[in-house]
Amino acid sequence: MKKMKLEKCGPGCDCGKPSGNKKAKAAVCLIVLLAIGGIFVYKAQSAKQIPPANTETAFAAPVAKEVNEQKPVVPTIDKQEPVVKTVEEKKIVGELLDSLDSLNKVAINQDAVFVFIPAKGNDIINKQTMDAIASAEKKIKSTGVSLGLYTLQSGSPDYANIAAQLPLPGMLVLSKGRGMAGVSAEITETKLLQAYVASSRAGGCGPSGCGPAGCS
């Protein structure tokens, strides 16, 4: 019997097996490699057929979309704070009076009063007049006189009588137990102080007292 020549073969090797089996495996591997190579070739050709993207169009599209999606913020009139007030707020001098007779109750503890007589249907008083009233009030009070501020309502029974004698808007200055003086046209600090001095020196003119224009 012939001795077989032993070949060195590591574990996992196909030593000693017929060579036909190796040829079959080699053929299968070759087919797989050819298939993979075909896939790469196809992808490479497909990539060449796609034209390069237009960078200008690609860049402009998202920007245009972003602009379209932005909703403009329109402030509502209710939420917007007014920068300049076009209409001056109504300001009333002191407390409202139903009649001049009511002064005997509401001003019982006061030595003198300023009674503003507004024009019919318009009781707006501007800042300049308010400042003049405040300044005259401060100077009179600095002498120790108690002074009250009031506004006669246009519905008062005394309103028509005063309007016939005093151009409106105007101011009546009354000193308790003495007399009354009126200020019309432009109401200034000087006119108010003069009217106060005149009313405080009047001393009365009979049972009905003095009229708005002062005692004659």
C-alpha cells in the first residue's frame, strides 16, 4: 500500500478535500463580486445623469418660504398706548354744586370759596387755568384763610341768572359774611386774588348780598 503524502493544514482549512469543491466556491465568490461591481457601476452612472442643483434657486426657495410664513404683527388700537392725547381730559374744579345756597352746608367751615361757572355744555378747563387757580388758592391759604373749590352745575337754578351777568366760563369768589366778586374771560392768578380782596372787603350790600359783578 502506498503511503499518502501528508500536507500541512490548519484548522478550518479544506485540506484533503477534493479540489472540485474549491473551484465551486471560487466561482460563487466571483459571481458575487461581479454583482457588487455592477451595482456600483449603476450608481455611478445614475449619479452622472443627475444635473447639478441650481444654488440660486435652492437658496431663494427657503428664504421666500420663510417670508411667507412670517405673520405681520399689527398692533390693535385697544392695546396700543397713545403717544399724544388729542383730546384733553375733562377737569372739574373742586366739588360739584347743585346751587349757591348749598354752600351754606358744604362750605360751612370755610372762610371763602372759588366757584367755577362753566360754559353751557362744556365743563373742560385747561391746564393754564387750573394752574392759575391752584396758585391763587395756595397764596390765599398761606394767610391762614380756609378756601374751598367748587363747580356750579349747568342744571342749577342759579346758572341762568349768573350767565346773564357774567360771561362764561367764569369764576365767582365769595367770602363768608362779606361779599362776592366775579372773574370772566381769561382766569388768571392776579384776577382771582383781586376778586378775593374785593369780596373780603365788601361787607354786604343788603339782604341779598352782592351780585356776580361785585357791589356798586
